[in-house]
Amino acid sequence: MVIGHREGEKNLILFTWDKERKEYIYEYIDKDCGSANVYKFTNHGEDYILSANRETDEVALYRLWL
């Protein structure tokens, strides 16, 4: 799951399930970017996130290493 904030700290955060610890863990993908829209997709077996980052006035592509 990916969550982006346009207020407060404006972080883009990835949440994943840790099977061994049986809990969710989180990782900051980007900070102070203010993601307005986020799309996760897979291409040739690799996972990506496309984000419209309002605060940095950019469209960013992030490759995930899960």
C-alpha cells in the first residue's frame, strides 16, 4: 500500500507486510514531495510507482525493490 500526503510532512510512504514479524512496516519513498496522485504498476516483473508531486512540481517514477 502506498500513501501520499499533500499536507503536514507531505511524505510518500510504502507499507508492506512482514510475514516473519507479522506486522506492517513502512518505508519513506520520498519526503516533502506532496503527492497528489499515485499509481503503482508492474512492468516486466519490476514494480514501480508513478507520482504527481505537487510540492516539487514534477511527475516522478520510483522503482520498488521489494
